[in-house]
Amino acid sequence: MERLETLRGRLDEVNSKLLGLLNERAAIVREIGEVKEELGMAKYDPAREREMLERLVAANEGPFSDDQIKHLFKQIFNVSLGLQESNRKKELLVRRKRGQEDTVVRAKDVAIGGPAQTLIAGPCSVESYEQLRAVAASLKEAGVRVMRGGAFKPRTSPYDFQGLGEEGLAMLKTVAGEFGLVTISEIVNPAHMELAEKYIDIIQIGARNMQNFELLKAAGETRMPVVLKRGISATMEEFVLAAEYIVSRGNGQVILIERGIRTYEKWTRNTLDISAVPILKQETHLPVLVDVSHSTGRKDILVPCAKAALAAGADGIMVEVHPDPQVALSDADQQLDLGQFRSFCDAVKQSGLLKA
């Protein structure tokens, strides 16, 4: 028994030394990570890892086998790499710091984020002055201050309607001015940022362009608010890093939109990831909205999905509306007509979940 206690004492001493050495190693690894960051090098270097393992195996005198040594040290290497990643994550500009207040994005006299929640509505595509005026009048009647409308339309098929381009942006500006509305429209080309500044109030970067890095950089160099939609198959980490591209260029006016992700489900257009709302609110300080039209593709479930989003903490809802969806040039099946839009607004407001 005495011998056992002696051996256990020696083992405790070795454990303490190992702990000290592991922490010393971790500090060196972090410093290496900082140097690599400055040099623009990748954090993970497989050739360097292989070289270290070969040296360790060559020096191994047992009783651990060579495979066991490789396994043990690969675990240490993986945890060390994780330290570099977690350190980088903590340093992201979009990441919420302890006690940090929510970012409130302002476009004219409209605030997105903060205590109030925002409804954003409008047609998928800008088609005509008559269409826009009918929608704008309905929005104003419902007390909705922000109108969306696509002028540049990245479509799956090259033969589908691609939008009216600059002409559509000019229509948006004219009609918004008549009705006192704030406008959102998608920009798909970095060269079109000047058009955005000329015609609209908020730039939208759509799901298909979430990782168009040159577009993200260009948006970051403007001082306009930017709505960034989550990519069709993007993880939340990829989504947050896309926002970081914009913020790192000096533009902190970024709004995140969960618009559904592609899964195996066929009964909805996409799968609305409600869990993204509280996670993004927890991990970042940016406003988080939910696009219930694109995430579901179904008019019959827009109200419950909007309620769910607001209950989860979303800062607002985006929904598509058209005077006559049957003849819409894009997304005809998911756009509400004007009567349905009024009913949608009434139901959401009466739920008590929408904070004005």
C-alpha cells in the first residue's frame, strides 16, 4: 500500500509537470497563430504536423507504441489548433463582446435593431410604376416604412426574368419618395455600388452572393446600410464571416437575414432555421431579421412562421407582396396579394409579438 501511494505521488508530480508544459506549449501556439495571421498564412500546416510526428516517433523509446504516440500528439495538435481558432473568433468585429449593446442600423428615420421590430415588404421584382405604387400605398396604409424590390435578379435559369436594372432602381426611388418609404434592393456587381448610392437606401446582398467576396468588400467600403442574406447552404459560421468581410472594411451597418437553408425537405421551398435567430443574436451584435417568404415559399404558413421568428427574438420580418401575384415575373407562388398582406399584418400585430 505504501508503494502504491508513493507511485501515485510520483504520478501526480508528472501530471503537474505535464500540465505546465502543455500550457507553455499552448502559449507558444497562440503566439505562432498571431505571427501567421500577420503573414497571411493558413493556421493549419499539414507538412509541419507530419514533420513533428515523425520526430516524436523517431525519439519514442516506449512503452507507448508509435501509433499511440501519434494518436496522443494529434489530439494535442487538434486542441492547439482550436485555441488559435477560438482566439480568432473572439476577435471578430461582429462578435458580441461582454455587455455590448445591440447595433442599431439607421436608414433615414427608420431604425432596424434595438427595442422596436421592423416589418419589411414589397415585390420580389420591380416590374412597373403601377405595381410599385399599388404596393407602396398598401405598405403605407399598414404602417410599414421599408419597401423591398428587386431590380437586379440573379436567377437559377438564364432565361428567367433578370430584372430591370438601373431603370428599376430609379422606379423604386421615385415611388419611395412619393410615399415616404425607405428602400432595399439587391446589388449583384461591385461596379454597381454607385448606382446603389444614387437610388436606394439599403443595399441587399442576396443568398447566392453571400460569399461573393469582392461584392462584400465593395459593400464594406460604402457607408450605406447592408442587408446580408444567409446563403442557401451556408453554415452560421460562414454567414458570420461573410458579415465580417463587410464590417472589417469599415461599414458596421450590417443586418443579417435568415432566409431558409436547403435541406431534403420538399414541402417547403427551403427550411426555416429558427435556431439561427437566437444563436446569431447571442454570437453577434448585429440586427437579425427573418425572410418568411423565401424560407417557406408558402403563403399559408407565413403568419405562424413570422410569429415564431419574432418569438425567437428576431428584430424584424421580411415578406413579399404583389398586386397580382399570378402575373408576377418572379416568385409568383409565394407573394401575397394586397388583401392577404393586410391580413398578414393584422395577424402579426394582434399576436402581441411585434414590438412597435
